[in-house]
Amino acid sequence: MTIVEVVVAGLILVLGALGVLGIVDATTRNTFRAEQSQVVANVLQGEIEVLRATPYAELALTELPVHSSDPEDPNSRVSSTSFFYTGRNGTGLKQLVYNGGTSEGETIEGGTVEPGPSPFEVGDVKGTINRYVVWDTCPASLCADGKHLRRVVVTVSLADTGSGGARRYQEVQGQVVDPQAEPSSFPSQEPGGNETLPWILWLTDTPCSESARQPQPWEDGNHPTHNTRADCAQGLQEGVNAPGAPDLLWPVGPDDEEEEEEEKEEKKPTWDYATDVEPQPEGDQGLQLLPGGECGSTAMKDLAVGVATEPDEADPATFQKVHRWLSPPIPEAEGEGAEDLLLTGTGTLTLWTRSIFETPQKGRICAWLFVRSYEEGTITDTLAVNLGPPLSLHFERFETTWPSGGWDELALPLSFGYAEEGGALPLSPDDRLGLAIAVGGDTPSGLQILYDTPSRESKLHLATTGAEPPG
């Protein structure tokens, strides 16, 4: 019996020791990861401060970084002489500033910024640093031309370690203005002037290949889902897995059209904008969106921005999970001291919506706001940053019980910045403002959204300064 008692006691001791060792191991790993995070934050902050203190004439790369095919490598965002500065998956393409490159016919020289990768070691944390410098869009309130604003991007990649593991690289960005720059205009306290003007854009059922919103049909206005994953030049594509034009964000609401009251009444019956998505053969109206994924996922972001050029063979129903709208091109500002149109970073998206099947269920709307710019045959979508908290590239609203008894108006507040920083969002001539909407993957059967009708007006309301908003 004594031997049995000793064996049992020993077994209990061993099991207890294993549990304690597991806790110690987990604690060690967590402590090391916390140390990694702190080191990365310190290294990034130190690097960005060094670059901000670098004389503007020397703020250029000593050589052009080389593209990498490894998505975990920051250099995977290098594309020839440009860099995808707003995202790791191909958004925000800007020209790199490097020795030997050119800017408005002038050769760049004198740059002192080493692109890396440069190794670093702080205690037992090791990794590499990559640096990038790109030309940035300079609003009229800061610069008279585009040569006076540069954006620096610093990334830190951690070395693989047995005790803590290595995470994907982290980054920080900042803008540096040429101290010799002069604004093309001299605004008062706020960028672009101190007069705040509202800009309201209504969601329409008209493709942006049209120059104006088309009136609703007198009779049957039902049609398959518009494939909105390309650009306006691709024209209307309905109910097919072929990328087409987004719909229009139009600055005049349906109630503002010059029509007789009787005509408005006749147009109040609503149409089905997605007859190829038929959860309920009778009764569904407006746009029906199928559930996608998690709002903040890379896959969902890729649905929101970018210009698709080929059908999605992997998922032919992709275009039924996201819908995009684009405003008309921003006109050239007129008059002496003309300014860019600036979005001040506040707004509201209001949607008339209800659940499919009109049954009580949870629901989540995902939204993205972006600027589509056109330069030298290249189309670039730049996402506005949700200033949160938490900081993200999307906006969302979740309801445990989505409106189901009838159409209801839900508001999604918007607080955003530009290119991962706070501040005004400039819209230069020929740019288009974009909106993308999807439904979260945790929504059981998708949602319906109604718009472009005098009785239910889904719209985007934004505050602006600078140039008077079009429309």
C-alpha cells in the first residue's frame, strides 16, 4: 500500500508540475509577444521621427526597391517604380521618390533614405526595417503643385523565433511637406476655407456610364443585379459574371425632379433591382445582397475597391455580394484662387432596409468610402480610413434584430480620414467619390436595400469645405 501511495502521489506531482510548466510557457510566450509589440512600436516611431527630421531635398530613396513575390514581404507592394501605399493587397498606387527617378522632367538626386531591408536587434527581438518614399497628393491649401508633398512609409518585419513566433510586418506612415512650398490659395482657419457646406449624394439605379440619373420607368423596372465591379467605361452589365459600371451617386434626389405630383405618386411603387437573387419570389424589392464575409477581412476589402477586369471564376456570385456607386467626376474649380473640394471627415450614410423574408434576424451592413482617381491610364482607389475606434478601413452597423416588419431607415455615422491619417479628404478634378456596400457573413440570409424612389431615399450626407460641392 505504501508503494501504491508513493506512485499515486508522484503521479499527482508530475501532473501538477506539467500544468504549472504549461502556464509558465504560455506566460513566457505572451510576455515575449508583448515585448515584440513594444519594440516594434518603438522602432517604427524612431524611424518615422528620423525621416521627418531629414531635409526635404534628401528625402528620397538611395535606390529603387525590388519587387518580391512573397506577400509577407513589404516589397510585394512594389510595382515597377510605384508603391501600393494604402494597402497590402493592391490599393493606393503612388510613384516612388528615388535617386535617378524623375519628377516633372527633373531627375531626382541627393536622396539619403536607405530602402532596406535593414536588420535591427533590440534585446532578444530581431527583425528588418523597410523604408519607402512616395509622391503624395498635395491639396491646393498646402501646395501650388505636386512636387511639395511626400509620404514616408516604414515597415518592420520580425524575425522568426521559437519562443514567440513571427507576425506579419507592421507599418507607420507620415506626410512631409516641403518647407519651401507655397499654397495656391490662402485659406483661413480650416483647409480650403472656413465655410462648411453639405454635400448630399443619393444612391441611384443608373450606371455611372450615364452622364445623369435616368428616370424610373413608368412600367416594369425590375432587372437582374448590376455587376458594379469595374469602372464606368465598361458600361452596364446586368445579371452576369462580367464586371461592369458602378451605379451613380447623384447630387439630386428623386423628389427634387421637376415632375407633377401625380407622376411622383405613380413612381412610388418600387422595383426589384436583383431579380437573379430571389429569396422570396414575391415581395422582395430594391437590391438584395447575399452575405459576404467579415467586414474587416482582406477578401471583403478586395470586393469593395479595385477595378475587376475578368469574371470571377472561383465564385460567380461575387458581384451579388457587393454593390458600388460612383459620383460624377469632380469638375475643375473655376475662378482666381480656386480650391480643391475637401471632405472634412464627417458624414452619415442612411439606408432604407429590411431583412430578407421579413423575419426577425440579426444583420450587419459593411460600407467603404473611397476616392477613385485616374492618372496616365491607371485607375487608383484610395480608401478613407474609419477613425473609429477602432481604426479600420471600413464602416459597419450591426443590429441583433434587423428591421423586418417593413422598410426602416438606419443611419451609419462616418468619421474618417485620408490615407490612414486624420484630416480632410481632398477630391481633385476628375476624381470620383465611391461608396461600396456589402452584408456581413454573420447575417443569415442577406438584406434588402431600397433607394432611388421618392418614398425611400437612401443617401450619403457629407460635410465639405473648399470648393463648392457639385450639384
